Amino acid sequence: MQIEPHQRIYVCFFLFAVSMGAMLSRLPDLQDALQISKSELGLTLIGAAIGALVSLTFSSPLVARLGARTTAFLTVLGTSALLALVPWMNAAPLVFGLLFFEGLLAGALEINLNVELDRIEAQIGRSVMNRAHGFWSLGFFVTALTSAFIRQAGISMQLHLALTFVFVLVVGALVILGMRNTPARYQAEHTEAGHIALPTVGLLPLCIIGFAAFLVEGAGIDWSAIYMRDIFHSEPFIGGLGLTLFTFFMAITRLFADPFVDRFGSRSVAAVLLVVSAIGICAVWLAPNPHVALMGFALMGGGCSAVYPLAISAAAQRVDRAAHLNVAALGQISFVVFFLAPPLLGFVAEHIGIRTSYLVCLPVVLSALVCVRALLPRPGLVAA
């Protein structure tokens, strides 16, 4: 079977999301096993954020030296292996250490796959970035749905993540073996790409938009299962539906948003999606029963889906400095926010309740709504 280069990247994104989603779906079980509070769980999960920030800042030269295929082997399979070891740790500091190294690999994975996608786009003459990130969302949906049944069946966290690793190992090895390093774009690549890319004043509105999208995404993916357990005492299957609906609507919206962007423009689409996110947040906050909460998670997933890709597209087309610097600055901030959302919301949940903690997202979403004019009015292509 012939697999195109960009399709191999799709699979890598999908497998990474499957590995991470399987672990995140078992957070209630991990919390119980470690016998820690929500805020302590959040601080434990911050290890991945620290590792990702270090990697995003310094790993570019190593990624370039190793090449796309070797880096994909190390990062796609390595992250899955480390996450499979998490349930075997009997103390929160050990989990923190594992997640730090997982974050190192995740940051390198993010650089490798996105750079390779950019080169593939130049080679085939069309955009594939948005759909690739759609496969990331699709991976979270598939594993959320699967995990809901697995938890309901009473399968242990250790066996669940071990089976996930075996799946990633087999499929990943078969797909990555056939990867070839795509030639770099004709233009000389910037040697400073591995350094810190600080946001400029002009980029700050896009950073706020990216911040909002990833904060909502982190809130939905990381805490929905614990929310359903603590607020409504839901059984594992119903509790897992929050994550399932969130990731399903996120994936569907991201995969099919481009025609609406082409017709109505980035600003209009982003504004509608941010309003949908705000409605979803309020529904989760005020939910009188599990059905309303599940609807809220679905709206949050659809609402945050395409906002970040639209911000990336606008950043890449700014003319104040090289595109790679603007995209890197936005990517570093947004990617790390995705990992920082768990400890932030965990801290708030511990002190004022997990229901109210979702309100933390609302001011950020409203701020992003004010910043939508920084987006492109009607872009031809959405890059990521």
C-alpha cells in the first residue's frame, strides 16, 4: 500500500494524540492511585510543560541533525513508552520526572512534524497542515471513546496504557520506516530557529487568541472526566463522554472549517467559534445535570477547534519579521499553555471548586474575541 509523505505525518500526529489521550483519560485513576489532591495532580502534570518548553527552545539543531525519520521514531514511540510507564510510578515526583522527559520528546516531535509538513507543502503545492492537526484532534476523540469503554470494563490503567503503547509501536514502526526526509525549501533556513522567539507587540493579539484556544482545550481534555466524577458522581462511561464529545466536535470542526473560512473570512469564523466556546464554558459552569455539562464540553471542543490554526496563519503572513520567528513565538506560548492548563485549573479547583474553575477560561476567551481583528480578513489558505 502506497502511503504519501503527508499521510505518514497524519499518522504520527494521530498516534501521539492516542498516547497522550489514553493517559489523560485515566487522570481520575492516577489521582486515586497516587492519593494526591487536585492541585497536587496539577503540579505533577506541569512536568510535561517544563520539558516541552525546554525542548521547543533548544532542540531544533538536534532535530535537524537527526532528520525527520529518526526524530519521528524517537519522539512518537518514545512519548508513548514514557506515558505507558506512568501508572507504574508510586509517587507524584516520579510521575513528574517521567512527564518532564515526555515533554522533552513532545517538544521535539512538534518541531519535527510541523517543519516536515511545511516542506511537504512546498513540494506538493498545497496546504496539508490544517488536516494534520485535525488528525491530532481525531486521535484524541478515538482514544477518549475507547477509554470510556475500557474504564467502564474495569481494565486497569497499567494494562490500558501498555496496550496503547503496543498499538503505537506496531503502527508507528510500520509507518515511520517508510518516511523520507523531505528537502528543505529553496530559501535558506534560518540558523536562529532553535533560539527563543519572543513575541513582539504586534504579535500579542494573536498570542492572546492562541492562549484562549489552548486554555479551553486543556480545560476540556484534562479535567472533564474529573469534573463529571466530582460534580455528578457519574459512572466511568458517562464521565468519559465529556472528553469524547469535546474531542469529537473539535476534530470535526477542524477538519471541515476551511470552506467556511474561505467564504466568510478568518475574523468572522474565529468570532463565532469564540462565542461558542464562551457559551460552552458557561454551560459547564452552571450545568444542573450531566446532559447540560456534556453539551457544554461539546460546545467548548467545537469552539476552540480552528481558532489556533487561524492565528498561526495570520502570524505566518505578518511582514514585521521572518515568518518562522512569529510562528515559533506563537507556537511556544500556545503549546506550553496546553500543558500549563492542568496545574492552573487544578489549583483553582482545589480552592474554589472544579465547577467554578472553568470560569478562569471565560475572561481569556472574551479577551481573544476583542483581538480577532488581528486575524486575516479572508485568507486563501489556513496553514495550520
